[in-house]
Amino acid sequence: MELCGVWIILCSLMFCFSIFTGLAYRWNSKDISLTDLLYGIIPVIIASFAYPLGNHKMMEICAGRLDAYQRVLGMTLASLPLWFVLSLYGFFNVGTPSKVQTVQAVLVAVFSGVIATVLFFKATDMVRGNMQKLASIEATQSMEVLFALIGELIFLSIQVPSPLSWSGMFVVILGMILHSYVTHNKKEIRRER
């Protein structure tokens, strides 16, 4: 492996670490136990690889034959076994969700899972051949953290986060933006060869 490739991988890992550091600040500011912190971070680690990988694989395999709605449906159907297993785990360990949790889950599913994902997939379809524009669009995902917080503040009346929590969110946002650009610069270098 070339020195340039190693440097890009190290930078990518550094930005991933900054994302997890930001998450740790965000969650530790609420005095959460290590077990609960890991229950929050492990799904984020999995999602940080699964979501972009699924999006890129769907773009590659479908080659423009499916529109954004069809790609979202395909990824949703493909992930249903995981959601079924998680639902069973939650049901047998905790029981049914409360009314508030159900409302929160529906809001997240509609706004983030349907509306934002369809818009995101449509945007990635539009710039499929341009890696720099694709990196810019993927970097916009980082703003979902901020918009989710604003939505929680407005609709769910949560407490305003502490300064430590805010700093953690901004580290997450910065890490996601930088990670997106480094990852796509690596693809550009490979294409040039």
C-alpha cells in the first residue's frame, strides 16, 4: 500500500474517532453509565458504515434504474430482519414502548427515515459521477444532528443541552464533514491512476 493511501486511511480513522469523541461528550454530559454509552455508540458505529455502504451499493447495482423512492424501499425491506430482531429483544427485555417513545419513533421515521432519506438519495443520484459534489452532499448528513436537536427542542420540549453537550455535537458535525471529504478524496486519487 502506498504512503498516500495509508495517510488517507489514518485521516479517515482520525475523523471517525472525532465523531465518537463528540458522541461521548454528548452522552457523558448526561452522566450515562458505560453500558448505556456503549448501547448508544455501537449502533452509531454500525450505521456509520452500513448507511453509506448501502447507499453506494444501491447506486452501483441499480445504475439509475431505480429512483430515490425505490432505493429507500429496497434498503428498508433489506433491513427489516434487523428491526424485527431488535424489536423482539426490546419487547422481551423491556416490554412495549411508552406512548411518548412511540410518538418519537414515528417522528424520526417520517422526518429522518422517509423525507430526509428520499431527498438525500435524490441528491446523490443527481451528482453520481462527480465525487466532490457527492462528498459535499454526504457532508450535509452531519446537519441532521443539529436539525434533530432543534426538532426535539420544539416538538418534544426537551431540556436545552449543556455547553459540553453542544461542544460534543459540533465535534460530531465537524468529524462527519471532514470524514466525507477525506473518503471521497481517496476515491478521486484511485480513479486518477
